Amino acid sequence: MMQKRRQFIYSAATMAAGTALFGCSSTKKGMDSPVISGGGDIDKFGIQLYTLRDVIMDDPFGTIETLATYGFRQIEGFEGDQGIFWGKSPKEFKSYLNGLGLEMTSSHCNISENFEQKAADAAEAGLSYLICPWIGPQKSVSAWKDVTDKFNECGEICRKNGIRFAYHNHAYSFVPFSGMIPQDYMMENTNPDTVDHQMDIYWVVTGGADPVEYFEKYPGRFKLCHVKDRMADSDERMASCTLGTGIIDYPRILKQAKEHGMEYFIMEQERYDGTTPMDAAKDGATYLSKLKFA
């Protein structure tokens, strides 16, 4: 599953023929059944579009329009075969989302190819962040230093374009390695003026760490988070489940997240059991709209 995701994220960003293939004539499915705000403690929340990977390729704009009816006000993209903006120009995509009451706050992307152009495009589209979604376990401390050097370089490129850079963690960065914790090494060796971090709370828990301890240890460094739940009674690494039905104590964790500088709350789901991606998105939006901090 993870290998499939990495291949999906790092597929070539070919923009050719995108506008013709995915024009503005969407199906607008679901537009008549909006989810009403539940009065929770999170004013705005988003969704990582990778959650809809099994359906969005067939109808990206119809899918996005349906998400707007669920109560999402923010989306986070990923880099697929049609690029980050689904074949539209950055300005076209921004205008399209604005017409739906949505904003694209961030996108995952391959930082090893054409990053300067991606940063310029992201700024033009109104994004606040470009995010590295995966680097994988490194084999030496010097290799981890190369990683942080690359992140600092990306951060500077983003700064020059008026946006910011962040890294999205997985479980491997919380596993002790050569006398250190890689996540701590990255936090302490990236420039806080240009590099932030996106905490995938699911992967922190899966890696055996406590999200709140990291908020307290590095206040203000985690500006974005992935809100993704984990099944109870499962030792499997891929145990993602419908938000609100798992074991992660989000009322407590998200309260602490916000108090320590978290700005963007983005749901994601990678595994489906007896539900569909769109139903999972709708259930997640309902959960977040009602969530009260504990």
C-alpha cells in the first residue's frame, strides 16, 4: 500500500491535455445535500485529496465539488499524472476553487524535480505550503544530514516565492537510529524560519510516539496535521479507519495541537472497510465539524 502511494505521489507530473480532459463541465454530484456545521471547535478543516484516489481520477472536478458540500473549506493536493492542479493553470485552479468556497492550502509534491517551478506555481495558485510527503528511512546519520540540507534548500526556495515548505512524517522517523530519533534530528536541523512540519498524527501513534509530547517539545513547528484514525485491536501498520471510530484521542490531541501553533487540520484516510472513499470523506467532515476539544 505504501509503495503504491509513493509511486502515485512521484508519478510524472505531465500537464498535457489536462484542461481538455478535465474541463469545467463536471457532474456536480452531491451538490444538493450539504453537511451542516456541527458547532465544533475547529473553524475550518480540509481534506487531503489522496483520500479520494480511487474515484477522483475519473471525475476530479465533480469530486471536489461534492467535497465542498460536505463542509470542507480547504483542500490539500498531491502530485499525480495531471499535476497538482488537475490540468488547469494555477490561476484557473485558484479561481475554480474560490467559486466553490474552497482554498487550496497546500500540496504534497516530489521535491526532487522542478521544485523551483512548483514553488512559483504554488504561490500563483494561492497555496501557503509545498510539502515533502516521503523520504524513507535513511542508512546513515550523514544521509539524514543530506535530508535536512535539502529541506533547508527547499525552504529557502519557498521563502523566495512567498510560501513555506514542510515535511510530512511517517512512522519510520520515530524509530531510534544510530543513537538519535530521526524526527528530532530533522526538527533540530531544519531552519524554523523557512521549514515547518506537517504531523501525520496516525503515523506518530503507529511509530510509538505521543503527538502531544512533540507539540510540547517543539512548539510552533507543527503548522499542519493529518487527522487520520487508527483501528482498535490491530497491530498492522496500515490500520486506517473512518475518522472518529478508532483509538486516537483527537479531542485531547487537537486541543493541544491548536494551543501549540497548529493552523491547518486536514483529514486523510488510506484504508476502507465496508465504506467508500466519498462516504469516508463525508463521515470525516461530519466528525470534524462537531469535534469539541477535551
